[in-house]
Amino acid sequence: MAEQVQINLLSFQRKTLNSYLLKAKIRESGAILIRKGRSRNWILQADSNQIQQIISDIEIAEQPSWLWLIKVLSKQHHQLTESEILNLVKLNPAITINQLVSLTNCTLLQARAALDIFEWDM
């Protein structure tokens, strides 16, 4: 089982338009989203796979007010292993090298290696 991390989302409701859609997408990934008391802050509990799922869902949705969450998740996210990068490529076979680097914060060499392994396995 992957390790769960806790990420504070400050002013979640105020920063996002259509926040109910974003909350639904986060919960679809299996992550837990909890409001912190009566404040405007929220807590996200997710593992690395769920974080990657949330990031890709946000990018697909193309909602400009949701992009701040990608930055927060990327800062809190640990460096991915080669197998995790390869799993991301398997989930999205049409991903480009630049998209893979920006999503995972991996090096260009790691992204190319994952894409090469994926293409050779097909």
C-alpha cells in the first residue's frame, strides 16, 4: 500500500470556481478531502497514485482556477520512481515528454526512458 500524505489546502473554496466539481473529481480518485473545522481550509489525504490521478484530471478539465492545486500537489509530492512514471505513461499513452516532465518533476532522461520502455513493451 502506498504511503498517504496529508496536504493542507488553504482557502480551497475561494480559490476555485466550480469547487463542487473539483471536490467530486478528487473523491473519484479515492482521495479523502476533509474540511478543517469551520475554517475555509481543507485537508487532502492521498497517496502518490491518487495525487497523479488528481493532477491529470485537473489538466483534462482545463479549468484555469484549478491550476493552483497542481502547483500545491507538485510541491508536496515526492520524486516518483521509474515504475510510477511508467504507470503514468500506461494510463495516458498519448502523453508527450514535456507533459510527463511537468507532471512528475522527473528529469528529461527519466521521461524518455519511461516512454521508450512503454513503446518497446507494446
